[in-house]
Amino acid sequence: MESTSTFLRSLVRCGEKAAIIARKCRSVKELNRLLVQEKTGSEKNKPFVEDFKTLADVLIQATIRRDITQEFPSLAGHILGEESTEFTNATGETIEIVLTTSRADTMQMLLRVLNGNEEAAKALVDAVHAVLHETEVDLCGHVFDHVDLPLNDLALWIDPIDNTASYIRAFTPDLSDKLGMHVDALQCVVVVIGAFQRTTGQPLVGVVNQPFFSTDKEGLWTGRCVWGISCGPSQGYNSLGTGTGQVPTKKEANESLIEKRVVLSRSEVATIVDKLQEAGFESRIANGAGYKLLCVIDGFVSVFLVSRDSTFKWDTCGADAILRSMGGGVLRLKSLLESGRCKPETCLIRYDKPDVSGLDPGQLWRNDGGIVAVCNFKYLDAIITVLR
């Protein structure tokens, strides 16, 4: 019988397999050069100057879809993601990326994608069909089989590689600031998987994998995984190191300083930045919505705020489930500003339907009106008072 612990472990396993694919694509020079395809037309996320799709994105999404539906058939048809299932190779041939359990089928498909490059194709086949041992997806002793997770009423949002631009640019790892946060580097790349209830839109289980967390003595990248579950009165979260990666600790013990610390995008509206500064907030800049949400989860900052419609359901669902397990969540900024001092719970994001109807496909699942993410609702009043 399917259990909650089994489901959580499967999502953690998918996140780690995604990290293996992401690292493999970056470690093989030919792959790193071949795998980039710029998004165009309705797929392009309009708020961004650069928005890329890579084969790594498509492969990760297809791998998660295959693995989850094989283990949990009730989710078939309910796994949603940022990417389409198609990739166009260098000769202009468009190939649909659909995976089975057959290594031979995957090899033949990737040979078409990679124009017959056997070495590159085999490297990806090994990653896509990697078998992870249970020790690699240990939940650190946490057992959630007592949680009544509605497995037959779940759907997934997947962001296979959040902050793809940094992933492609291959910046030399930048030095973290005094808090341990990064501005724009491979450390800012994350894989986000979120499970939500189809009938309520509430995020219940979240996994955020950071594939490029640290390097070992040989200079090879290792990652870590953060997960959370929030289902009724049952809550729990943890942060797991993989390989030699160590879980970061909060750099600041003084909670009053954390309370006044917010992470923003470079493109945030100047008037908002000025208001926060005037109110004594310390603003930090980082790339990638997923990484900024991770900074809130890790306790580097109390708030992630974005006033534009530049985040999407796939960006926030997994992290939202983790934040809700911690006593916070991701909320609609516009609703908070309009509703006065309402209960925060009424402004939480739903993941089962678009916020606005009639949008083109590239914008359909955006979080309309901006978002505010907190690990605890107690941090909301101060920042909303400033913005209102």
C-alpha cells in the first residue's frame, strides 16, 4: 500500500536524480555546448530578458514524470511543469522527449537529439536511468505514515532547473556574502518539486534540491536536498546534505536582525526598495526565485518579496509546502495590500487553477500581483505596513 513516507521518499529521490542529470550536463563539455535552446513565442516568460530552455530541463521533467507515474499511477495526467516535452536539435528536427524504462529506447531518442553523439548520449542515459539506493534518500528518521496524505487527489508542479540562465552561463562560483548567500552562481540553481491537493489547491509536500551546493576535494560538485510536508496538523521539514555537502546553518543568531532582512530581485521596483530602506530593512539581492525562497527557508532572511508578476506556480509550489510546514508560506502581495489586516491564510497561493483567465500559455500560471514568502507569519506585519 502506498504510504506518505514512500511518497515523500520518492519525491526526494526524483530531486536527487534531477541533480545528477543537471551536474552531468554541466560536467561534459560537449553537452554543455549542445544542450541550449532559447525559448521563443508563447513559451517565453516575458518578464525576463533571457529565458532559456535546455535539454537538461526537459529530461529532468520527463524523468520525474516517468518515475512518479510508474510508482503512483493515480498521478498520471496530473504532473505539471514549466517545460514542454519537445526539444529541437541542431538540424532543426523537433523531437518529443518521452521516457520509458528502456535504456535502449532512451539511447535511440537521445542519439537523435544529439545528432549521433554516442558519448554524450550514453552519459545522459546513465543519469536518466540511475538507480538510487535507499541510503541516498534517507529521511533522517522522520516517518510520516500516520499522515493521511490524499494520494489519489494529488498533482505535481515541477520546475526542473530554476534559474536556467545562471546554469547556462556557467559562472565561476562567486564568493558568498557574510551571511553565506550567493548573488549569481551555480549555487543559485535549484530543482523544485511540489505536490498539491487537486480539490483545494493547497501545497502539501515540497522538495527543493540544490545540485551545486559545494565542491569536494577533487573539485566535483555535490548537492543537498530540503523537504517539507504540511498536511493538516501534521507538519515536518528537514535539510539533507548529500555527498560532502553540509547543511548551512543560520549565520545570525539575533532574530531582530533577521526580521529586518529581505531578499529581492535586481529588477525590483525602485520605490519599493527605497521604502524598505527608509524603514530600516536590509535588502539582499540574489538570482532565481527558487534560490531566494531557499534563503527564506534557510533563515538567511525573513522575507522574499517580488512585486512583479514574474514568478509562476512551478517556482513556488514546492518551497511553499516547506514554508507552510515551518509556520509560514507564500502569499499574494496584491491581496495582502488590499485586504487590510486580514488573516494571512486567506492570501495564500492556490495551485490548482490560474489566478487570471485568458492569458497566453507562457503567462497562464503566473502568480498574479506579486508574492511575499515568509517562514513565519509574524514577519508579515512589519513589511506589509511599510508597503501599504
